[in-house]
Amino acid sequence: MDANQLTERLTAFGLTRQEATVYLALFTAGTQTGYEVAKQTGISRSNAYNALAGLVDKGAAYPEEGTVTRYTAVDVSEFCRNKIETLKQLAEELASHMPKAKEEVEGYLTITGDGHIENKIKNMLLQAKQRVYLKAEHSVLEPFLPQLNSMCEAETKVVILTDQGKEMPSAAQIYVTQVKKNQVGVITDSTHVLTGEFGKGDDSSCLYTGQRNFVQIFKESLKNEIRLIELTKGEK
């Protein structure tokens, strides 16, 4: 992973790009003064000191007081772990104290990009209490297999329609069938559906809804496909 990629990852943990650049400089070169950081990175001295102050404030660096203040990077695992724990605490506080949301009729939402779609599917699986139906290529299902295994262990009903049955959860009901490339369909607890394309990067797009009629139609479609697969097996 190159410096640009590392910088991008660090910004996801709340650092600015300049702070991430300075953090990497401290991490690779060891304890340094603001002057040394500015010289190494090519950042102006004033900006280097501002970035260092930001790193200290965000828990990514420690100052070492002396004749001249020197700075040491906090180990990346420690920094990330602390950040995650802080966010977990904040998430719990928000969940407990947010005002009551206005109840609205479920609409049809468009979710785009692999990252957002993957997160939505994982959250759907996390919230499922009784059953989940999935239809997708094996390659599309791979990111969700650990979670599906855990669901099976918790005795949640898992039904999967896919193009190959290898490495699937042993306790799941697996139906091998033809699946359109990049197609994905998910139903959880007969209340919510996500369907569309996944695996095309930023071009991926899915429809998500809790509309009862749409959910019922989609569920019946999958059930009919399962019946057809079972009938075909019986004829062989």
C-alpha cells in the first residue's frame, strides 16, 4: 500500500490529509521536532506545527517536553482502537438520546456504490431476527459469508440461491441455479428487500424498500424459483 492509500485510510479515522502526512512522517522517522517534520514533508513550518497540534488533540501523537518540543506518533493500532472505542461510545449515546423519529410510510430508496450497498446488506443481516433469503453469485456473497455462518449458528433461517454451493454455510438451505452476473437480492424477515447490482464499483445500484406489496412479490418470485429448482431435481 503506497503513501497516498495510507493517507486515505488515516483520513477515515478523522485526520486531515496534512495531519495524516505528518503522522506518517513521525511514524517512519521516529520522534521529531516541528522543524524536522516540516523539512521532511515539505510542509511549511506553521502548517507542520498546526498538524502536530491536531495530532496531539486527536490522540495520534504525544509531545515530549524539553528545550525543544518533540513529537512521537502513537502506534497505529492503538490510535485506531481508541478511535473506534470512542465512536462506539458516541454511537450508544446518540442511539439513547436522539429525539423520536417521525413515522413515515416506507419508500423506495436507491443505494449506489459497492461500499454503501455492502454496508446496507450487512446491516440488514444484522437486524434480521427470523429468516433471510439471498440470491447472488458466489463471488458476490463472499463478503457476507462470515456473517451468514454466525446467523446459522444462531438458528436464523438462511436460504441462498447461488451459482455454486461451495464454501456456503453448512446449516443454510442452498439452491444452485443460474444467477445473472452482479445480480443481488436480499429479503430479511419478510419485511425489507434490497435488489439490484453489486460488484461494479461506483456503478453498482440497488433498490431498498419495506413496501409490503413489493416485498411480497419479490418473496413469491424467489419461492417460485425454489419450487422450480426442486422440481427439476426431482425429474433428474
